[in-house]
Amino acid sequence: MFYNYTTAFKLKRLYTRPIWRRPSFGPFPGYSCPWGWRKAHSGPQGLLAAQKARGLFKDFFPETGTKIELPELFDRGTASFPQTIYCGFDPTADSLHVGHLLALLGLFHLQRAGPNVIALVGGATARLGDPSGQRVRANARALRLGLEALVANHQQLFTDGRSWGSFTVLDNSAWYQKQHLVDFLAAVGGHFRMGTLLSRQSVQLRLKSAEGMSLAELFYQVLQAYDFYYLFQRYGCRVQLGGSDQLGNIMSGYEFINKLTGEDLGKSAGNGVWLNRDKTSPFELYQFFVRQPDDSVERYLKLFTFLPLPEIDHIMQLHVKEPERRGPQKRLAAEVTKLVHGREGLDSAKRCTQALYHSSIDALEVMSDQELKELFKEAPFSEFFLDPGTSVLDTCRKANAIPDGPRGYRMITKAESYILKFIMLWFIPRIIWGILTKYVYVLNLITTP
């Protein structure tokens, strides 16, 4: 079955809406979010209704059987419970990005409802775009570590007292590296018709593009279809979650399993918001969500957090009374940062926020070197030798931090109290180290208007 997330994140299409494909030999899992502030879901129908109300999923494929078959698949009273659901993640980069959270939140919500879930890293399929495999192998390892860290944070920080399903991270290179090309084509290739593969909308768009489409790229949907079949055979997986741009591949997998089993199986990563601290710090991730506009924040609270819907309604009601406090944005940023970087990462983001936007010397005093580097990594800096007797005014002028003449002097005088505290708490210890190592870095913390 194909299930599609309803939200396209408004930042350069961070991630297309997820889709589910489900073998209809069993029903499909809908998610159950806690209803009422901490109330457990009210059965499989409530599970699907809650997920739809949250706006996390959009479409099901195939459509037949969604009213009866899908709820039965998630009914704890049936012999087929718990079901297994999977979602694929291509290692096109060495980090997950914010858009991937839509798919991950879908898996987490389903896991919390009882089914087992699998995150599948496409270490083999991604090689179709990187024949050497060196970059893909490194990216696949990094993605797997990133997924496992998020799973650990979810398990440790968002427990709700209920029994959850398992969460497994796999890499499809584990089974493709054992396959021989001719044997694979003989066993699998005959079940795919070229006319059907070429008719997919995603394929049509690529064929009409200036770059065209290679045979390897066309074969991608065959491998993805086989992934689903493999997981069905080995793990009893009956549902796939994916982006709406994956619908063609999902349909291919659905048709492939029907033929083999006889059963009716009913990014832009270029935005720069990553889930890896080396690429996007906890502070940057936190600020990314704090800056979301009012017309988007309610939807993102439903999509990116585990907050019950009534609690989200309450947060939005308070926001209407005091919009200047940006309560929903701060709660959204806190929940996502805690999931991605843990409680320590959230504390780090708040310290950086207090230091940078609220002029908190206390926060600056306890910040680590790593946090300071993350906070000021985009700030211009100057590197030079300090002569004996150099004043703060001369240092700032030498670093081009202030303009020459009386105007620069007035800027220093006006900010004297803050600068002295900053020098005592942070700058002097680093000057001492600079003297020992014969140089010092001066951050251009005072910008010229």
C-alpha cells in the first residue's frame, strides 16, 4: 500500500509527501497518536483517524480495502498484529536533513501504536548514481548512525508508558551484494513490462528533461520493488511509507509482489538544514523552527512532534492571545531539537540563543568551545599578532570591527559594560592562550551599521 504524507515542507521542497504501499494480504497500519492529552488511541479506526487529523499522511495505494482491510491490519485483537512497516532512505548525502523527519515521524508514530518499523538505507540502490560506490558506502554508514541516534533519542526522551513496536535499521546492500546479475535478471526481470515502467510519471519527466534517463536510473524502481518483496519474505513487512514522488516505484513493488506471491497486497537536501551536528548545529536547527511563520507552525507541530492534538490546539489558543511570545514556534523548535540532538543538544541551543539574542553573559560564561565555534562560525574574523600595550580600541580597529574616527570610539564607549564582561569571561582566557601560542583570533562581534 502506498501512503502519502500530506505536507510538502515549504523550504525548497525539503521532502515530498510520504506514501505507503501495503500488501493487501493484510491491512495497512494507520498511525495512532495519543488522543486526549495522554489518552491511548481508541482502536485501529481511531488510529487512522488521528493520523489523518494530524495531517501526516495523505494517500493510500491501492485505495480498495482502506476502510475495512487497513483497520483490521492494525487491530491488536487479530492474529496478524503486530504488522511491519518500512520506509527507505537513500544515502545521497552523509546526513539526514529536516525533510527526512516527515518520514521518520511517520515511522515513530506507527511504532508507538504497536507495529514494528524498519528504516531501510539504500546502500545498494544509491550506487546507481555513483558507480565507484566509495561515496555511497561512507554516506550509508553515516545515515545509519544518524538514524540509530534518532531512534535512541525517541526511545529515551519521548516514552509514553505504552508498549511500542520495534525499530530496525537495515541496509539493502546486505542482500544485493550476494546477488549475481544474470541470476537476478532471470528471476526478477521477467515480471516487469517495459511499457509499464516507462509510463510512470517520474520516468516521463526524466525522459523529457535535457539530461534524459539512463538504464541504471530506470532500473531503480525494479530494485525498490524487490526491496519490498525481500522485506515481506524475511520480516513479514506489508506496508511501505514513502514520498509522493515514489508512487511509481511503489506501484511497481505492489504489482511485483502480487505476481510472485499470488496475493493482493493491498528532498531537497540542498536547503542546508541537516540532522548531523557537523553540518547544522543544534542552535541552527532550533532557530530554523523558531523562525517558522504563524501560518505554518500549527501544521508543523502536528507533523514534527508527538504532542497530542488537543495540546496543540491549546498552544495555538494561547498564541492568539500573545502572538509576540511565539510560543508555538518555541515549542516546535524544542521538541524537534530534543528528538534530533537529545536533551543536551536542546540545552546547548537554548544557551546559544540566550547569549546571542538576549545578551546573556551567564549563558556565554558556561558555553563550551564547540558551542562558541558553532555560534560564531559564520562570523568574520581576523588573525594577527598582538603588540605589547595594544588597547581594546586599537584591537577592534585593527580587526576592522569598528569604523575609524570618533564614530568607532563612541561605539566602543556605548558598549563598554558589555565588552568588559565579555573580555573578563571569555576573551581574556583566550588571549592568554593566544600569547602562549604567539597569535590570537579576534572575532568581529561588533558589526558596522
